[in-house]
Amino acid sequence: MTEKLSTETRGPLLEPLFASGWEMVEGRDAIKKTFVFDNFVDAFGWMTRVAIWAEKWNHHPEWDNVYKTVNVVLTTHDVGGLSTLDAKLARKMDSLAG
Amino acid sequence: MTEKLSTETRGPLLEPLFASGWEMVEGRDAIKKTFVFDNFVDAFGWMTRVAIWAEKWNHHPEWDNVYKTVNVVLTTHDVGGLSTLDAKLARKMDSLAG
């Protein structure tokens, strides 16, 4: 079962993400990051790869896209906050954008 | 060249879109619509088909996605408002969602 991040797990999981540009969303237990690509094909191509992982893991982002920019918010609606799934998907997003 | 919709062309192009659920965005010369699908695969699959047309026509939407819902805003940044391209892409989106 997916569970909300505990006080102990929170730091070790989130600190590396903060170091790679993720931030807390104000007023929500959620993280956000803006990804900027060279053009629309690169932005949407990245979204497509992320989408397949998101569906595979049954964990989907909130995201918007305008041309080459994608804004992402991750949280786990089922647990009302951040879970290990968010950290996992955030790492995958970074890796696919790398 | 793409031009901003004139007073004459505006009605005939936009009225059919309003009839199919498009609305003006408050405070902008832009149109918006929310598309709701059965699930994420259907929502993102539709986005992917739209993305290919958008790139082909070099006219891209502002859009966000949360699971099975996609919110779209269309406007033509180059002309500072709605153009025939927006009507064309809106019709394509409706057709692909049909």
C-alpha cells in the first residue's frame, strides 16, 4: 500500500529532489518543477515517455504544457499528500529529461 | 500570413465552436474547453494525436492534464488574439475527441 511519507522517510527522499530543482508547492503537501525543452517536439516527447511510466505505475502527474515548457505537480491524492510514488516519478522525470 | 480574426470572420468561425462547448477566456482574446475522457490513457492518447496536428500546423495549445481531464486554451500569440488557426485546431480537437 502507498502511504504518506513519514517524518523519517521525508528528508532522505525529498532532499535529493530539492537539489535537482523540485520545490514544495505552497499550501499543499506536493512538489513541483518546471521543465524547459528546446521545442514542442522535445517537450511533448518527454511528456509521452513520462505518461507511459505514469500509467505503468498507476500514478499520474498534474501538468501543463505551453510550447516548450512543462510545469509538473506531484502528490498522491489517495493519501492526501506526498508518498514514495511521487519521489519515484519525480526521479524518473528527471532521468528522462536528462 | 495568420491574422487576427476580423469582426466579419469572427462570428461565423466562433459560433459553431461555442455550440460545441468552447467558451471565451475572461480577459483574453482566447477560447477554452475542458475535455473529459474515460481514463488517463484515453486523455493522453487524445493529447498525443492533437500534438501531432499542432506541430504539423505549427500552432500549439496551452493545456493542462490531470488524469482523465484536459483543459485547453487556444490563442495565437503572434497576433495577440484569436486567428483562423485557433478555430482550425479547435475543430480538430473536437473531431479527434468525437
